[in-house]
Amino acid sequence: MQFLSKFPKWNLALVVVLTCEIVIFGLLNPRFWDVGILLNSFNDFVGVAIIGFFVTLVMITGGIDISGGAIVGLTSVVCGLLAQVMGLHIGLALLLAILVGGLCGLLNGVLIAYGHVQAMVITLGGMLLYSGVAIVLVGVSGVSAYEGIGGFPEAFSWIAYGSIVGIPHSVILFLLMFIIAYILLHRTTYGRFIYLTGINPNAARYAGINTKRIIASTYVLSGLSAGVAGVMVTSYLGSSRADFGTEYLMPILTVVVLGGTLITGGKGGVVGTALASVIVGFLQIGLQMAGVSTQYIGLATGLLLILSVAFLGISSEFKANLKRYVSTIKISGG
């Protein structure tokens, strides 16, 4: 009970939602309760989750990053070009592709933190830029954008389809990236600086915190995580294509906001993002197994985003007035 008292109420609510989700979808289709199916389903949403972990850091500083999906496509294409067209060793190609993602994040971060340009404008422009560069690179390779770059060695697919002691690599990657983000945000001075920057950037600057460096670094981490997601999705689908990640934008924002991170900054955490990622991921597979059309799956995700933003965005003053109103009704009724 003491542990539960320290656990944020919003995260407890997410645990309840996840439990209800598992029960309801299991009743609709008992195959949903198959642990193997649930673990393997992580491949479908691990990319969204690991980007979401580090977009959480960005949003806590008061920023936003909507270029993650485009970076996924770009790193996927870079990986294919380096490994299949230029003949680099697959391991080196993967590393360089992830670094490209970090460079994209660095460009975003420098322009936002040091150029004082709105994060929405820069990352929207970055999204268009990185998608365009990816398409151009596919064209340079001589392969059609529809087909993408294929022919990867069979060992490459082991990244997505392999397992360790029965646990799929996608689950291990999910946990590893979660642990890294959790330690950075909740167990280091760097993490405290992120919160202080989001709560009051002026006060943080007066306290001697280099807020520009803090803000820029969160975008670098977000870009690196998108690079990792790009490598993972390339291994999972067996080819490099520029349009990988195009559908990531809304799910990423959903898991971050649903996880309890305020869009105004200063509050949030990766535990909530992790729970929200599993909720959204299981929601998608649960609806599919229940026979719901795929067009309604996006509707459900969008509804989650709207509800979470609306609920978290309600001011404390509004909540206090609502409580007083309810108390007045009870007293009058009594």
C-alpha cells in the first residue's frame, strides 16, 4: 500500500485501463490472452514507444517534436543505401543510420534553442525536409520509392524477429530504451534540469542552468531514438522505404500525452509513456482481433489523444470550482 501511495494517480489509472483492456479484448477473442501473441505484438508499436520515451523529455521542456516519423523513414533509407548499395558492413550501416537520426535531432534542437524559433514550426519543417531527403536518396539508389531497398542478409531480420530466453527482441528493446530514458529523466541532475527548464525557463537560467543546451539535447535524444526505431522497422519489414514512419505522428503524441505529460511542459514521466504505449499497442491488436476495420483503429487512437489532452488540460481552478459546485448540489439535496 505504501508503494501505491507513491505511485502517481494518473499512472494507476493507466494500469486500470490496461487491465480492463486485456480483460475486455480477451473476452471478445480468447486468443488475445495468449502471452506469445501479446509479446510478439510489440514489434508493431515498439517504434512509437521508444520515440515516445524521448519525445516525453522534449515536451517536459515545453517543446514538441513531430519530425520523428520522417526521421524513421530517412534512417531506414540511409541504412539501405549504406548496406545494400554502398556495400558497408551491416553493423556499421546501422550505427551510421542512427547517427543520422541524431544529426536531424541536433538540427532541430539548435534552431529551436539557439535560433529561438517555435518548436512546432521547426519540427514541421524538419518533417517535410527529412521526408523529402529520404525520397531523393531512394531515387539516387535507382530503386522505385514503392519497392524500396531490399535484399538485406537474413541475419539482419534477427534484430526484429530474434528472441532471448523466449522474450522477443522488440520487448527487450522496449525495456532497454525505457530504462535509459527513465534513468536520464528521473535519476540524474540532467533530468532535474529538464523539469526546471519546463517549469520556469527564466528561473532555471538565473539558477545557472544552460537551458539552451538542455533543450537542444532533448531533441538530439529524440532524433537518436527515431534512428533506432528506423533500424528496427527496417529489420521488421525487410526493406528500406522513405514512407516508413509516416503514420507515427499521432500515435507518438498520443502515448506521450496519454502518459500524463503536459503539452505546456514541466510535468510528465516515461513510466506513464510506457504504460500508454502498451495501452495503444494492445488497443490496435485487440481491435484487429475483434474484427474491427482498420479505419476505426485510427479513430480510437485519435479519441484517446483528444480525451487525454482535454482531461489533463483542465485547469486546477476549473476542477476546484467543479468540486464546489458538486458539494453545493449535495448540500442542497440533503
